[in-house]
Amino acid sequence: MSEKPIEDNGKAFLVLLLPISFLIIFLVTTWRFLLALIVLVIGFKLWQEYQWQQWTHRVNPIFHQLVRENQGRLTPMDLAMRGNFPGTTAKRYLDSKASEFGASIVNSEDAGQSYYFITASILGNILDSSEPVKELPTQPVTKTARSLLAPPPTPQEEPETESPPQPSHEETKRSLEKQLIFGSLIQSELAKRLNVYSSTVYKRRNDPEFSEWSRSKDPDGIAWSYSEKTKEFFPVEEEVK
């Protein structure tokens, strides 16, 4: 009775031993070919990665220019049209840049997938433009009806609000020398120098009389001009030089 289970176990062992033996023989006879195939695959992957790195170095200037022009918002179509390469390649490139710089990816039905890259200058413009604008005072409603033939009343200018305390001339001059290290001021710095609110500078920056208005407000009588390209303010005397 005990010989039959032993015989069954021996047959099961032989059934397992035969495939293992064939596998060992196959590996011994073909290990050189398999090793060469593995090395070839690894070398091909490394070559593809090297080609991708070289290609990204050529595309980086186009990417940086688009970020400045579009205020940080890019789509794969924008990059593909500017660089004249397939959309799948542009999407792969933007995905790698989004992972590198921590950009935000927004999916919309109209514009598709958009990538938002926030730089220091773009963030400064967002903060400057988000400052609250002074609300106009509500006018009381008169009970008497105005005649239809009467001319409409001329709007009255809003009275100037109380300005912050005026800094001394020496403090303003020292602060200007520190601020003009890069030859320009941002909106909040110029507003502090002119002793006005930042929203006032924001509303007046594109006026033709901005230089004369800033000269009248500047403690040293310096006229300032606004650059749309850099979103900064420069002294007019330095531009003439």
C-alpha cells in the first residue's frame, strides 16, 4: 500500500523536472544572445533619452518666449504651432516641464488642456492688478423728477482721499538709490515714492501725461515712464541718456 504513493510522487517530480531541464538547457545555449539583446535594448533606451535631452535644449528658448508672451498660459497647440512639431511631442514636453516647475494643469471643454507656469514677474503683475479700486460714492436719489429737456448734470470729480504721511526728502533719496539697483521700479515701489496709492499709478500708467504727472508728485522732480514689455517704470532722464 505504501509503494503506490511513492510511485505517484516520483512521477509528479519527473513531470516538473523535465520543463526545468529544458529551460536550463535553453538558457545555457542562448545566454550570449539574451545578454546581447538586453544590452541592445538598454543602449537603445539610453540613446532615445539622449536624443530627447538634446531636442529639449533646442525647444527651451521657444518655451521661455511663449511663457513671457502668454503670461504663463500655454497649450500643446501653441507650442506645436510655434515649433512646427507634432502635438503629442509638444504635450510630452509640457508634461515634463509641468513636473519640473510644478505648473498647474487645467482641463476645459473649449481650450482643451492648458498649462499655467507662474514666474515672479507674472505673479507681481497679478498682485498689482488685484489691488482694490476705490468705489465711487453713491449719489442720493432726488425726489423731484428732472426735466427731459434739461442737460444732464456734469459728473463731479472725486475728491482726493487723504494721503499717507509724507516721507522726508533724505529718506526718499536713499530709498531710491537702493530701489534703482536694476534701473527700474515696480508699481508698488513707485506708488510709495510718489506718495499715492498703487491703484492710482495703475490707472494712470498709460496716460500721455503720466511723465508730467509723476514729475509733479516725485520729491526730486523726476519724471517716470511705463514699459509695457517689462511691466516696470523707468526714469525719463535715464532713457534719454
